[in-house]
Amino acid sequence: MICDCCMRIFNLNDHFGGPTPHHVNTQSFVSAVTTGCPICRAILSELDEPQKVLSDLSMISSTECFIVDLKGVGSRVQSYYLNFTWKLQGIDQNDRGLLVQQYHTIRPYLPRSPLKAHRGWTGQTLQMVKTWMRNCLEHHPKCQTLHTWKTSGSMFQPKRLVDVGPADGTTWRLILREDNAIFHAPYATLSHRWGTLQQLNLVSDNLQAYTNDQPLDMLPQVFQDAIKVIQSLGIRYLWADCLCIMQDSLPDWEIESLQMRKIYTNSICTISITGFEDNPTGFLNKTCDYVPLPYPVQPRWARNIQGGWCVLDPFFWWWQVTKAPLTKRGWVFQERFLSPRVIHFGPEQLLWECASLDACEAFPQGLPAVVESPRHTGFKRLDFLFKDNAREGLLPENRHLLSVTEEDLLHHWCGIVQAYTRTNLTKPSDKLIALAGVAQLMSPPDDPTNTMSSNRYLAGLFEQHLLLMLEWHSDGNMYSLPEPSRARPLQYRAPSWSWASVDRRVFYDYLPRGIDEHQLWARKRSWEMSIERLNRHMNPGDTSHWPLPRKCLSWKSLVFSLQASVTTAGESPFGQILDDAPTNPGQIELNTLLLPLRCIQLLSSDNNNPFYWVTGLLLEPVDTDESTYQRCGMMSILSTDGVREIGIELNGNPFMAQYSAGIKLEAIQII
């Protein structure tokens, strides 16, 4: 039932009168949440710390709502946006809101039978998951094609699996590949957060015992719940890292951690405990008294528009999956990416992900368009791998997988890096290995004899696109400096020119818009570069070079000395500074060099006054070695005056930059 404060919004005769008062204090808001107001519950879920709001009645001083028209087809209003602003200890927060949507636009996606409050794993939820699974296995050609690509068309059995027995079984045991003939029975994988309650691990002392029958009730409740789920789905085998990797053996961990691509891509599905952290009572015992279904309303201010209306949260996938505690883990990123199917156990409902379908209990037929967003849905689609043959009159099931083009690899890998660096790692030293399975997918087939491969994987970057992939920055706000407290780790992990060398979010804001522009950039070189040839092929699945060698890039280049300090706004007299890990925020040392990577001519609106854009790396010397530098940031110069300020003379050729005399030519090593 909608609370009185929310009902007041829909009883307005006119919604153009400005913000509408909502709850006047925390007590009123919390009361509405606890009594089941679907709108207030949705608002609460959008806060960063919803449980803190419920426990601290002084946090919210008031809330208000502003109604915005959203035009549909033919400029007709098909939905309204309820933009809620709430004051948290005096600070305005209005990042999200709710949609008031015409009911007929979402009816096809709703459950065919009413959803009821339920506790845990019921016949209703089991049937829903079975339907998703069957449809994916039998009617999703895209998923089948991607599975063949990810697995290279071969079958794989993990070194160890947990045999959970039949549906009515009460014991489990560990089966070892070396003790059994190769078999290809389907197995599920488990994605969960270990937390502080993890009590059961595979170690040398219990390996032999675990190969014999053990009682199910000895397992933590999370594992018992996961086993109950896969047993009811007819799956007998489970792979879980803590029971299938020797936790007291570093060699075993190194070997198995590099098998993640094969382990997860060959599983039939992943059971993901997405909405739960440390939970000693498991995840199936929660009573789901609220599923965020669209709620029917009759707004008085929309009475002249024919049809029914409903309220829904267009960002629920973001809060329940993308921003969930488990999804923030670095290792889980590749588990979710590699798995052909993921069953998310969220805080409010079950959710499903495969390459062809995102669905949930509220929308079992798929997500309506008003909910889909490239920011948080479609994580597994990999549409860039498929050719759209619609213009050729072919049906979707006849679409075929293309080989990854240069531009596809560039954009998709950089997007992966941006998403991955939003996650956290318990051990920062896992930065590269926790993404190795995904990198293996994007790499050419392993060929140990080819030490001169044209697209080697180098510390998180691909050699074929190294120049553009070097142009990452770790400052999300292009007009402010990053937090000075977050810097490169004290323990060396990767070369400074790699994004893996920083413990911060990484962004790629300077990628080419198309292949023509990419080729154009390639012609603007004012330097020569070579990559130190290593003794062995440096692929994502090779630990022999970890930690990675310090001296990997050798340059013979024109570099520019920056003889000016940078203002506290992060600007210099000639360009924008993006520090990687500043020790003195807002300042840059006088011995810092700019290594320009490219220069491009841009036309002004009148096409008569072109200006130039130069991007490059900022380098600082290492100790007293005049030929060895490390990356300390990136610079963007987006003006002709700024380009000339650092001593670059530009001629009339729109494709080339002529660098002036007097600029120091150095042979340098970047470590």
C-alpha cells in the first residue's frame, strides 16, 4: 500500500507547480518503509547505506519530489520521472528516481501468474529458473555460439569437483580428475564472498578425507543452500574455490587460478550469492515479502492520457546486481564475465543473466526497454562479436560470430578495464591474475614458439594497440585532481605505464571514434618505440614473469621539458594534467617530461580555424638515472596556443605535426 506522502504526489491536479513535499523526517520515511510502501522502499534501495538510514533516525531531515515529463513516440508523454531529493544530514541527494510508466508498455514482461511472498527456494522460483535454463540451452543460438568461442569448442573437466549426490542425498565428497576417467557431466560453479565466517577449506591434511563421503551438514550454510539449489536443478557436481583449490599450496593456487577461463566457461551455470555478505544462516532462509514489481497508480495529473499507469524503479538492476556487495569483488568480475549463465540470489529477488537475456522475478520474460541501460544491464551480451545481418534479411538465429577486429578489441578491452578497476581486491597483488581468464579470451591462441607475436599481452595492455591503450588516466573528473591518499602500492606489481600499477579506477576518455580516426592517429608519430623482447611469450596465463619486469618500453623520442608548475585546479598554462598518483596534489616537478603520443587537427565550427589536440604521457626521472623514467600521469593539450607553449611548431599539413628545433632528443626507458 502506498503511504499517504506518496499518494499526495499522485493526487495533484497539476504536476508543473514545482517540488512537492514528501516525508518531513526520518521517522515518517522509515515508518512508510516498514509498513510496505513500494515507492519508499525503492527510494531507500537507492541510498548508499540503506540500513544506516533505518537505524539512524536523524539522517533524513526531509524529502521532496519533482515530476518531469518524458516524451515518447510522436512527442506523446509515455512516462514521467519522479525525481526525489532527500536531505541526508543536511546534504541534498537526488541522483536517482522512479518512473511512472504506461502499463501497456511493460505488460508483456511481467509474470504470467501473480508473485506471492515466499521464503527461500520454492517451487515457484525453481520452475522459473528451470524455464530460464531450458530456454537458454535450447533456444539461444547466441549463447551457444559464444560458449563455443569461449571454450574453443573443447570439453574440460576441472582438476577437482564436489560430488553433491542426488537430490535426496545427505553426503558429499571430492572427486579428483586423476582418479577418474574423464567424464563430461554438467557442473555448476559457486561465486560467493568468503568473509570472516569461512570455516571450511581444502588443505593438504584433509584432502584424502574429503575424497570419502562427508555429511552435508558439516558444510557452512551457504554451501548447503547452494547444493540444495543445484540438486533441485538436476546438477550433481559443484566447483567452489575453497573446496577445489588447495588453500595451503601456493603452486596449486597459481595453477588453478589460471584455469578460471576453462572452469567457468565450461560450467553449466554459476550460483552467485550476490546480495549477501557474511550470513551464517545462508541465503535461502530469507522471506521475500517484497518483490519490486511495478505498482499500479492513477495519477490525477495524467488523467487526460488514456490507459493505466504504474510506478517502477528503472535502476533496480544497478542496486541489486551491479552495486551489490559480491559484484564489487575483483575476482567475481571475471567469474560473472566468463560464466555462460549466472543465477543471482539478490536481496529481494532472483535475477538471471546470459548473453541473450537479463531477467528477474519481477520481469521473467526479460527487461523492458525503460529498465535496460548500457551502464548496468547487458553485462554478458558481447554484442560487438556479432554481425547484424538484418539488412541481408537473415533471422537473428543466423547471425554469426565474427573474428574480433582491431577496433573491437581496442574498445571492448578498454571498457573491460574501466569496469574491472571499479572492483576491489582483498590482495592487491592479484590485480592482473584476477583478470587473466578474460584476457585469455581476448588474446590470440597460445603459441609458445611465437615470441614475436604482433598482439602480445603486456601487463594488461595489448601490443597491437599499445599506443592508444597507454592513454589511460586514473582521475574520473577531468577538471579536478584525484585523491592524494591513493597512490601506487609500495610493493611493485606492474610497470608504471600499465593501469595495473595503480590501485584506483581507470578511465579511457581518448579512444578513437572509428577505425579511420585510429589510422589517422597512427600517422602522427614523432617517435620511435621498441618493446623489450622477453625470453618467453608473455601471455595472460603465464606466471613466470610475475611480478612483471620493470624495463619493458624503450623509446627514442622528442620529449618536452615542462618548465612550469601546475595550479591547484589541475591545470597548467598549456594543458590539463591528469596525475596517476600525486605526492604533491596540484603540483608537478620541474624535471617532468612530456612524451607526446599523438597530435590531431580538429576543425572549428566555421571550418576555417583549425586547432590542435596533443596527448601524451608525463614522465618523471627515477633517482639519478637520466635515461630511466616512470610514468606519473597524462596530459591533454586541446588548443593551438597550448601546443605552441611547450615548443611544438605546427605546419599547414593537417595530418602531421612539425616539432621545433631545440627539443631534447633522448633515448629513454620507461619502467
